[in-house]
Amino acid sequence: MTVFRTLAVAGVTAALTMTLLPGIAAAAAPPPPSAGATFVSVTPKRLLDTRNTRKVGAEDYVRLDLKSVVPANTTAVVFNLTGTNPTDTTTVRATPTLAGEASGASNLNLRPGETRANLVTVAIGRADWAGGVYLTNHTGSVDLIADLAGYYVDDNSGSRYTSISPLRVRDTRDSSPLGPNGTISVDLSNVLPSTAKAVTFNLTGVSPTAATVITAWPHGTAQPTVSNLNLVPGDIRPNLVTVAVGPDRVVDLNNLAGSVDLIVDVAGYYATDRGDAFFTLSPTRATDSRTGPSFGPGESRVVDLSPWLPSSAKAVVYNLTATNTTWSTFVTAYPAGTSVPNASNLNLVAGQTASNLAVTQLGAGGQLALRNNAGRVDLITDVAGYFGPAPTPCTGTCWYAFGRNDYGQLGDGTATTYRSRGAGQVPGLTAVKQVAGSMDAGYALRQDGTVWAVGRTGETNALSPQPTQIRGLDNVASITGGYRGGFAVKGDGTVWRWDNAMTASQVGGLSDVTQVSGTSVTHLALRRDGSVWKWSDLDNAPAPVQMPGRIISVATDSSSYFVIRDDHTLWAWGSNYGGELGVGSDASNVDQPTQVVGIDSVTKVAVSRNESTYAVKSDGTLWAWGSVFLSGQDYPSGGSYRFSTPKQVPTLSNVVDVAGGGWNYALAQTADGAVWGWGSLSFADALKTPDMQPTQKPSKVPGLDGLHVSGIAAGGYQVYLLANS
């Protein structure tokens, strides 16, 4: 018997009715897996220049409002970000929102008085953050300038990207430097197809004789008032450039002052008849050599990005930062397993910290290689997205998800902060047997006994936006979600656990187990002999709990505990602040297992951390108690906000499963394969999708037409379904 539990924190607000939004039909099939986004290049356009307004202070931000600049279906934007006049050593980060940005990723690293540019690719805000990008300065104050290069749209109207191994196409050191107000034309017709719409290249300025700026734009058009590279005398500095090209496939480069040598290393191009789509990720720190050995002189090192990228990914978009440099050096990124190209991505002097956006073709197994030329240096990679084909849809028994996707917990290959989506498939897995959820992640058990994860995996402070196998697990019989992580019961009766990581370890002191219910601190295990064992992460190993008979199922929210006895009566003990035990007592805690009053023939129980409990009876009725706000029924006005005994949810019948909500919501599944949801208007983000809103009473989840759901599970801000298509 599978018992689903919930993960929401205590404290709820009044819930309203979940209704379909105007113009949205209830009978709709889930959309196919995301096919990715395509790129639309623009003539470079200045979006922001705080020199005309005010500097951005310490831990202050400025918002780029792009709603009138890019289409509504834009998923990410590409712009050149320049920082100038910083008063202190600082970093600047670009994010879709101001919430949940704890990845440590940065886009600019600046020293006092420095002017530096870096190309940025970042997801655009959704929902409450719609149409915005936030630029946040860490310390001191700084002026920021943003020049738009293009944007990605969630359709096929734009161009797709083809990555190539870095190719040097121009180096003026082989001829003569570019003089003051001088312009050169870079002919790319031998590199780009006639269908190309834009090109991405690393532009390096070498040995300028004066402070200057370099501007790139399509040949045959007027030079825009923007900049791509900012240089000081004697500097060697790169910056990634994405710029539109015309039919002649020529790009112009202008130098403002003094003389300077320019180097152009092409990384790829966008075309209408070939290439791969773009999949956006929330800024994610993938690797940081400061936690291990730094890169030595002449050292190449493989960077494994498989936890964050699908095996089908062709190229990765990331911010490459170098720090703790001991010598003048340059860093080259290239596909793992290939020879080191004659190109560079970062140029550094001793003691310098600098960043540069990179787009690099991936080698076999989704691997990237980084090479340091001289001295020692630490390298950091912050992934922003990747290019690749659309994932292969699942057929048969498949995994579906809806809700928030800030950690990639919907498993569709993307991760966009505060972007909620209706029901869609988690592609790439077939023969799924069971699904489970934790606060920011989801898990699937396949028929072959392996377990796979999406979302926040804890792999180097990271996420997995597509299914990634959890190591150490095979022959698994059942799974359940924890707070951050989960539990598995193997076929031999042993219990295994993973905590915000991708490697499972065995829980000692347990054997012959048939079911586990785990949370953030305290956990229950049911053995085949009907005994119940309890343990805590804080201070003890599993120990038996005295039970009122033989038990057939267990559930816990970490402080309240429930068991179903073999006569199908329900028993509870533990915390009772919200009446969640259902024993008819106002006591805040009940020490011994006590029978839940007024209910029998119980087949399923789900307990939520927001003081709400649900049970399904053998006659298909659903019962709820605890917080009235999540009881799925009318609640008394001006009366008590708790039900201390079970109350039938009158609007549902033929219920076969129930799952308490991860963050103030609950779910029920009926025998016809339909799913019903209800929850808090303020906090039930999992139910705030484009075609529904939270409800006080159960309302049918839309977008599941053509599916027969056979399992439900609740995560923190997301929902998981097991269904046959």
C-alpha cells in the first residue's frame, strides 16, 4: 500500500475557488515536451544607461522592463552588459526575479574604476516578474549599461544554433592594427551558410594604445550607439558577441580611439534551416575549482555537465569566471576529447578576476574541456542554458508534472525561476512504476528498479532539469519523497536514502521493510511483521514503537504520526496543534497511538505539514480534518479554524488516492483517472498554472484529456502524475 505525504510548512491562509481562466477549455490534452526556443536577432539597441540617471548601490538593483521590447512568448534575452565607474570591488548578476537567487552565479566582476563588458543570456521573468530582468550590484556603487542583441522565443519563428569548434577567422596582428575610428569588415561567407541570421564569436582586443570601445554590427547598416568591448591602454580583453548578419554574411567592427589589434574566434551561428533550439536554465553554478585543486600551467581538465544537461545537448551557454590567477595567462574552452584549438575565451593578468560568456560545443557524453595556459588559476562555470534537439516523448506509462519550475523540477529540460506550467510530460523515461515528490524535486521509479530525479539534486549546489539516475539504487520496490531527498525500499527489504544529493546510502538497523514514510527529521518504517519503527536524524537509530495491533500502512509529517491497523481503523499520535490527529482532543500533543474518531474502513492516509490530514475509505469517500482552509469543503465563518474530527469532503466520490500538498495544496485521484486539486490562493503555487488557480473545494485539474492517471504525488511547488497516454 502506497501512502503519500506532504511537505508544506505550517501556517495557511484562506483559500478561494480554483476555476479555469477565461478562454481556456477544460478538455485539453497535455502539450508535447518543449521543443526549445529559437533566436531572433535585432540591430543592437541600448536598453539602459544609468549614467543618465543614478548609480546602482550596494545590494541594489535596476530592472530592465522588456515587455514593450520583446514578444510575450520570449523565454530569454541576450544583451551586452557593461559596468563602469565602480567604487568598490564588486559583482553584478542578471536574474529573472529577485527571489530564490542563491546559486552564487555572477555575470560581471569589477575592480574599482574599471569598465568591463560581458554578454549575458538570461531567462526573462514570468508570472509576477513578467517581462523583467533584474541587474543586482553586490558592493559599492556602479553604473550599468545594457545593449540588446536578441531574444529567444518559444516557437519556430526564429533561428536555431549550430555550434562549431572555435575557429579563428581574423587576427589583425597578422596585418596591421585598427586605427582611431577605424572600421574593418569581417567576411564570414566561407563559415556561415546563406541562411544564417546571426553569428556568435569571441572578440578579443589586444594592446590598445588608448582607452577605447569596440562596436560590432551587421555590414551595410548604420553603426549603432552601443559597445561590445571596453579597453584600456595595454589591455588584452575578450568578450563574446552575438550579432545579426545580412545576406552578405559580413560583420563590421569599429574602434573608437587609438589603435588596437582585434581577434575574432567564431563559436557558432544561427540559421533558419538547421541547428538546435535553446533550452533556458536558471543561473546555475555548475563547477568551481576553488573547492578543489586549481588549474595548473598547461593543464586541461574535463568538466562533466551531465547532471544539468541531457545527453542530447550539443552546446552549452555559460559564464566562465577566472580568479586567483598567479600569472598572465589565457583560458580556452573546447569540446572534450578534441584537440585544443587556436582560440581563447579569457585573457588574464596576475591577480585578476574576470568573466566572459561562452558558448561551447560539447564533446562525447556532454563534456566540456577547459585549458589554462600559464601559472595557476581557479575557474568557475555558471550555466545559463544549452542547445540541443527536442527530447524524445515517452509512450506507455509515463511521468507528468505541472507547477513551478525554478529548479527544473518539471523535468522538461528547462529551469526558469517562477515559471509555472500546466501539465506536461517528463520526457526521456519509459516504463515508470511510481512517482514521488520532495520540496524542489521529483522522483520516478522505473520497472527495472532504478530511480531517477529531476529538480534540485544538490549535485554541487545544482539542479537536474531532465531525469538523472540516482546512484546506488537498484532492485527498488517503492519510493517516497522526503523534505529534500527521499527514501527507497529495495526488494530485499532494506531501506536506502538520499538527501539533496544523487547518491543513496543504506539506513542501518532496518530489515524486512515494506514501506517508509520520511520527512525532514523523523521517519517511520513498516516491517513485514506489522511492526512500526521510528528514528530521527538528530539523535537515534531505528527503534520499535508500541502499536495497538498489526499495522498495514504508516504516514508522518515529522511531528504527527498515523498508522492503519489491519482492521482498517486509523490511529494517530504526536503534534495536534491544528487538530490534525483527528482524535477529538484539543490537546496540543498526544503521546500514545489513539484511534481517530468517526472513521473506519480506511485504505489510504496522507498527512500534511500544514496541519491537515486526509483519508480515503473503501467506499471511495474522502475525509479531511485539521486546518479548515485545506479541508476541501466549506468552512465556518467566524468559527473555529480547525476540524478536530474527520469531515467528509462532500463533492468527491470514487476516490482511490490522495496526496497532501507540498506547499498548501492537496490532490485526489478518482477511479476514472481524473485528478482534483484544492489549496490556498496565496501559497498554492503548484496550482497557479496558465489554465487554473487554487480552490477551496476540489476542482478538476485541466489539461489531462486523453490520459488515464494511475498515481499522484505532491512536491513543494509542483505536482507529479503517473499516467498512460
